[in-house]
Amino acid sequence: MLVKTPAKINLFLEVIGKREDGYHEVETVLLKVGLHDRLTFSPRVSGIELSCDYPGVPSDETNLVCRAAGLLQARTGCSAGVSIHLEKSIPCGAGLGGGSSDAAATLQALNRFWKLDLSPEVLMELGRELGADVPFFLMPQSAAIGRGRGDILEPFLLTETYQVLLVIPPLFVSTAEVFRNIEPYLTDKKNGVKLLVYALKSGDLSETGRRMFNRLEQVSFKLYSQLAQTKQRILSAGAGNVLMTGSGSVFFCLNRNREEAARIKRELRDFADVVAVASL
């Protein structure tokens, strides 16, 4: 069984405060984009075996794919095994949600592969145990507002397809480190999710760009000076609507058409890895 797992970008990300469970309360707007990992599932008598073609990706229980498979076995008593091969195209430590997307796909695929017949609601609860972004990738919809840890989701429908450039610097960013360095009390909370979603739905790219926001940019820029330099270089190439996704390190820019995206990609070809994709 072969499945493709998409990446995501955050068009809005505000950190509201610290929760009693140690996580942060956030408000975010999530959008799936057409950069995919691939997972291949093959039968195995017992045990969970993971291989990956991407250097440095762990193949033990620290990998969310293995954790997702193990969680399914623990909750259902399933004794069947599986061999999983992961082909990575979504970079690690990039803010694109690759690990969470892979975990969500593993839950859904093994639910079919092992004939567990778990409902979408049960899979969603298992996803929340694995990580805050996992439930978004379990949704069939491509866009949602996320609240709580980011796992309380309000999906919405987009009729527009956006051309998205992903600028990928050679830098791994630790999400945990970024969240540890957030100012304890933010006094200038950003509001504007409803206006951003309205602009997205109506295809108003200029207004969308004005409403995009990521609180973690200022934190990540302090920790990784290369990120601030990267954003400035993208802007100097004539790109608009530029924002870091998640805790970084990837930046994205929304474009009106493929021609505009191709022009900016040419401008940046000697600076960083640039991938042109579309919203899903």
C-alpha cells in the first residue's frame, strides 16, 4: 500500500498563552500544499519495521510513524506486523508538518491495512495523543482554523488554488526551543483570523498578504539569525506575501500565477532550495 502525505503552511499563528498541560494555546490558519512524503506499507508477521531514504531520520520509536503504528497496536490489541518505507520530500525541522502528516497517514493506512475499522473520531483522538498538528492531516479538508494546541479545528472551504513558493534554507529549527523562548506575557495579541479567512475565500491575495502573521518569526529570528537574512533576501527578489511557516525554517510566498512564481524562483535559485507547489 502506497500513500502520499502532504505538507502544510501556517498563514496565521498567534501564541495566546501557556496551558496548564505545558503546551501553548494558539490560534492558527492551516493550509495543505502539494509537497508530499510517500509511505509504503508491506505485510510483516510481527513487529514494526521502518526504513527511510532521508539521512538522519530515526527509524525507532522516536519517529512519529513508529509511534502511530505502536499506538494503534496498543489500543486495539492488533498483533499483526508491518514494514514501512518512508520517502521524504518534506524537509525535517522546517515547520511544514512532515512528521505529523506521516503519522496521520500511518493511522489511516494501518486502520485499513490491519482491518481495524476504527472510526474517524477515534483516529482523531489517537492523532491528538501523537501531536498537535496530526489531527489537521487526518481531516479531508485542505484548510482549517486551529485553536487550543492547534488541534481544535474549524475547517473551511477554499474555491481558489494558490501558487505557493517554498524557500528551504539548509537549517534545522527546533520547535521545542522556539516555544521555550516565547515571551511569557504577550501584550500585543494579534487578531485577524476571520479577516484572513475571508480574504482567502474571496481570492484577495493583497488582503491575504496584509493579514498573514506568525508570532514565532520574531522568536526564531533571535535564535537563528540566518532566518531573518533569508526573509530579507526573498523580499529583495521581489516576492510579496512572505511568511515563515510554523517555527521555521521554511518561508513561503503566495503568488498570483505560475509565471510570477517562476520569476521569483529564478531570482532565488542560487540562494536556497526553492520548490513551487500549489495549495490543495
